Amino acid sequence: MSWGSELWDQFDNLEKHTQWGIEFVEKYTKFVKERSEIETNYAKQIRNLSKKYQPKKNSREEEESKFTFCQAFLTSLNELNDYAGQHEVIAENLTSQIITELSRYLQELKGERKSHFHDGRKAQQHIESSWKQLESCKRRFERDCKEADRAQQYFERMDADINVTKADVEKARQHAQSRHQMASDSKSDYSSYLQKFNQEQNEHYFTVIPNIFQKLQDMEEKRIDRIGVSMRTFADVDRQVLPIVGKCLDGMTKAAESIEPKTDSKQVVESYKSGFEPPGDVDFEDYGQAMTRTPSDTSLSNSREAKEKPAGKSKGKLWPFIKNKNKGSGPEDFSHLPPEQRRKKLLGKMEDLNKDIQKEMDQRDALTKMKDVYVKNPQMGDPASVDPRLSEIALNIEKLQFEAQKFEGWLAEVEERMPSKSDTNRRSGLYETQNNTPVSNNCAQDRESPDGSYTEEQNSETQVKANVNPVLPTSSTPEFDDEFDDEETLPTIGTCKALYPFEGHNEGTISVAEGELLYVIEEDKGDGWTRVRRNEDEEGYVPSSYVEVFLETNAKGAMTYI
């Protein structure tokens, strides 16, 4: 069917229909644009959700990521992030393949439609003008005929009237002939123009208008086809990302299937194992005497030797049975931790220090090579300009090596005192990457007060101190006592005044201001550091050369600072 033949008289309706077609393209473009915005916002929300639940760096969450279910969740989060990326791809493709293309096509479509209807109006105006000219010729012919009839009648009256002169009759006759001639000419013009108009009208309705309407029909069919292509593209854009989305979902499924409960249970053991052995059996004693436990080589029991210590010393350390109320990071040597956890913590610290040392050495080597180049080619730079940085790096390496030696010493201490079974496990490499977080042990709840302090019978002074200032978790094995004495709430042995300000950035150190007065709880043992306390929750090491120390004469029996 052709619009030109079937809709030859529907110019106005075709104009409305094609305008509606353009508006539909605009509406569909707006629809795709809103869909693209939804995909963009959805992808952004998914990315934010994935980021929100990512484990924070240097946090407990990062330490917990060693468990298989935590690793599976992290993998799912990463896959979800990739999944969000595919929705961004959908938004980008919708914009580039549909929205941009349809916007450009709309401009072309509007221009083409305008051109066709301009030609149609021009043809319409031409045929209307021809019709008006035909009507004008027709009226002129009609008018001339009437004038000729009147002139003929007038001549006939004059010719019949005997009173009229011959000249007047002749004049009337000539006028009648002139009118007849004019009517004849008008008739000829009208006939000629009528033939011309009929030809133009035939051409208008059977050639010009059909051609214009056919172009409009072709334009409209192309528009419809273009909409169909866009709708197929709309679906294809989604379909193109399905393989990758499927891979993301497969990754989530694979992550879920990788969860191993037995492995995680084993991880809990390896993360929190203290390295101690359970207490031995309790010996039978007479009713009037205090009960004691039979200590094993690594028993946590509170032995008689611990009870017989002077009042200045705290009770034996039963730290796995006591809730740790120390909210800080603990001493620099991690002596507040169980042996196995302490060993792992020290190994991790040494590994970090060795990495830092290697990094500084790499920088030193690079600068040394640069200096050699400057020496050989002075025009490239001044060799002396590198010296300050080399000196700084050398100092940094020296400091880091000193720190590494210090931790190596502590590691040697703890490894000497670990049970042979733990040594065997250590050699097998089971503890190299385990968690270092200590946990409370509830196997002695009957000997633990609600606030976590140990309440075994002791002299009144020690018991009061235990309730007010609970000891830090340490070992209770007799042979460990001397090594872990400093993990109690240590008594003050004097005071000190800060000579210079010190920024305590490293773990185990404490910041001090110039002129600040602090309590001394441990003298310099030859490593260049003095242990001080500001208040109950703030204590740490400061360089001995930064403070002036005033020791008390009877420091060993001094009261604990609270």
C-alpha cells in the first residue's frame, strides 16, 4: 500500500502522525537514558556496598581473613565489585549505542520530515493558485458573455427604433460586436487555462503528492525499523555482559564451595594456642593446710613458690585464666602474650623490620649508583647532593638493624622456654602465619571474680592489689617468673623529667613533652631505653638520653602507681 494513492487527501493527518513518530523516538530515547542512569546508580551502590564490607587495613578484620569463610566472603565482595562493573558497561553501551545514535538520528529525522512537508505545502499552494486563476478566467468569461448579451440587446433596440439616427445604430452595432469578440476571447482563455489546470491537477494528485507521501512513508518505515534496531540493541547490551556476570556468579559459588569448616577449626587452634600444658592434679593435703596443685613443667598453677614471694611482687601469673584488661597494644616485646603467640608476633615484627631494612638498602644502592654516575659525568649532577640522603638512609638502616637485633633477642628467649612439642610444631612451619590475638580462658571460672581479677587466697595486701589493679596476662611457670615479672602492673622505682620532647611513633614507645614529669618503672638495661608510666593506661619506653632519672632508695618495695 502506498500513502500517495491511499492517503492522497490526508496531508494534515500524515503531518500529525509523523510528528507523533518523532515524539515516540524522543520518548524511547528518554526511556533508555533513564535506564542507563539506573544502571549507573545501581553499579555505584553495589560498589559502595562491596567497599563497605571490605576488611579494614591493620584491623582485626584483616587478621580474621585467614579463615576460609572470611576468604570466601572477601572473594564474593570482589566478584560483586566486578559484577557492578558490568552494570557500568551496560550504562556505557546504552549511552553510546542507543542514546547517542538516536539523538543524532532524531535531528536528521526532523530535518527530513520538515523538507518533505515543505515540498508538500509548496505543491499544495501551487495547485491552489492555479485553481484561483482558473476561477478568475471562468468569471471573466461569464462576465464578458453577459456584457455581449446586453450589448446585442441594446443594438437590437436601437435598430428597431425609427427615431434613432443611423450613426447611433452603427455605434450600437460596433459595441455589440466588440463585446462578442471579448466574450469569444475570454472563452478561449478559459478553455485553455482549464485544460492547463486539469493537467496540473492530475500531475499534483497522481505524481507530485504521491512522490512526497512515498518519501514520508519511506521515512516513517525507516524510523520504525530504527526503533526496532534500538530495542534489539537494548536487549543485546544486557546479553553481552551475561558471560562475565555468569563468571562473577560462578566465582561467588566457587568461593562458597571453598569454605572448609575443619580447616577453620584447626585455624582457631593454631591462632590461639598458648603453648602451655594444662595444670597437673591437685595433691591431697591436710584439712588445715592450703591446697596446692602439682605443677607440671609448664603448668599455669599458682605454686607455693609464687605465694612465698615478697609483698612487693604480685601473685603467680595465671594469665590465660584472667581477663586481659589492658586496652593498649601491650609491651614492645609482646611479653603479655602466651609463648606461642608471642613467638609468632615477634616473627611477624622481625619480618616487617627486615622488609624495611631491605627497602632502605635498595634505596641506598640506587642512590650510590646515581652518585657514581654524577662522579663520572659531573654535568648530570653534583655528587655531593646525594650525600645527605645517603647519610639519612644509613642512619635509618642502623636504627632498623638495632630494632631487629632487639627482637631477635626476645625471640631467642621465648624459643628457649617453649615446650618441646611446640618446638616440633614450630619447626614444621605450622605457626608461621597464625593470628596473634590472645583470648580469655574460662577453665578457672570458679577462681575468677566478676571483674576478671584472680581471687585465690593470698595475703591481704596482694589480694587488694589484685582486685584494684589486675595483673597483665603472663606465665605462671616458676622458671618463667623472673622473665615475666615486668608484665605485672609494675611498681614505680623513681621519677624522671623529660629533657627533650619525644614522638613515640613506634609500638611500645610513649610520647613525652619537654619538662614533663613521669614515673620510672624500669631502668635502662643497657639498650638505651627507660620504661616510664604517665598514668594507669599510658606507659612505654623513652630514650634514656631524653630523660633525667631520680631513683628511690627503697624502690623495690615501692607502692604501685595507679
